[in-house]
Amino acid sequence: MNFQGKKTNQTGAALLIVIMITAIMSIIMTLMLHQSRLDMKLAALVKQRTNSELALQTAQSTFVYKAMTSPLHLVGPTFTEIDLEYEPIVSDFKNTVSKDGPISISVQDMAGMVSLLPYDEKNLFRLLIQNGYTDDMLFSFKDRLEDWQDGDSLTRLQGKEIGDYENYPFFPSNMLLQTVNELAYLIEPTVFNDIKKWLVLYGQGDINRQFTPEALYSAAGITITNSKEYADPNDGEFVYPSGRYLVTLSFNEHDISLSKEFLLIRGQDTFQPFFIVNEKIF
């Protein structure tokens, strides 16, 4: 009787062990299956991302080729004075978006933006005023900007020199601005983020109305119809593009959204016909 009881107990214990092993193996298999599905989804996402980047790279190469092998980069897409046959690709150089399948293209001539070099103080101040700057704040910003770029250590009335920037003991640089982002140390972060998209480092010292997007007029508080100041000084004359273009390409397909931005600069007095700089994907 004792032998039969022990055998029954051992059988029951073995059954429990088998059930536990089976449960553990089931959990492991479930986890492995879940991980495999995640890996497949990740691989699909990587593939879609790679295809999107390749599509943007192809669109960039195609655009640059068509632009630089046609009169587009010289006269723009709206030139009609001479009968020229070429594909305009975009409708204007004022950042208007044009569609080409899953690719969206926009081109902004840098001459239509607010430049820091040469310094377009008038329109920069307009942007700051629209963001709540008073006359005293403008005066303070002007002093800080001049102290930032001058070569001496003399502090203007409301300016800042070395030792005046908290957590930045080596500021200011005491040289001309090297990037637009340097303004972030001179004005409030929220204001800088609002106006940054309208600023370029190298421009022409004043915005060219024929290449200025309407959103910039709104951001600067300029009423086009009532502003004699911004009446076209070249009325009746064709204004040629500057040869410096900010190009934005966007890809949207299969729930994938990816954009690429670069600066296309026409070469002057060089063997290289154009330069592509400041490429970034976002």
C-alpha cells in the first residue's frame, strides 16, 4: 500500500512538472513570436525609411539637373519676355509648394528673406515688433547685437560684453555673425523660434518683393496694398533671381512623411556651376 501511494505521489509531481515546463515553453514561444513580429515591423519601417530617403535623393538630383541645365536657375519659372522652352518645375521662387507624385517641391529665393549680412535692420525690427518688442527692447537688442560683433570690449548702454552672458563666459564672439542661430543668445527663445524661418545669414540687405512669400509680409505686419514703401521699384521690369535658393523636398506616402532641405547656390566665376550646402533631413 505504501508503495502504491508513493508511486501515485511521484506521478502527480511529474505531471505538475510537465505542466510547468509546458507553460514556460509556451510563454517563451509567445515572446519569441511577439519579438519576431516586432522585428518584421521594424524591418518594414527601415525599408520604407530607406525608400523615402532614396526617393528624396532622386528628387534632389532630378531637380538640380533640370534647374542647372535649363534657364530656370537664371531667369526663374515666370520669365516670359523671350520665347524659351523649358520645364519650370515650380510655379515661383516664393516657397509655393508644387506636387510631383509623392514628392512636394518648394523653392525660396534668398533675396526675398530678411538678411543679417548685409544687415536688414528695418525688416528685422518689423518682425520683432510683431512679436511684442517695444522701442526700449529694440534699443537694447541693437546694443547687444553691436557689442556681439564689434572688435572691442567696451559695453554699450544696454549691451553685453565678455562676462555678461550667464553660463557663457566666452561670449560674445566679437566678430560678424557666422550663423543665424547666434541671435538665439540675443533675443528670447520663443521670439527667435517664431522669426528664425524668415531669416537668412547672407541676403541683399532688403527684401525683394518679387521673391517674398506672403506669409513674411504677415509676420512682419506689412500691408502690401496700402504700403507705398513696398511698391515694386522695378514695376514693368523683370527682376532676375539671386542664384541662392533654399529648396525643400517632402515625401509623403504609405504613412511615411520625410523632408529634405538644402541650399542651392549658383557658381560665379568658378569652374563648378553650382554648390549644394546645408543639407538636412527631418
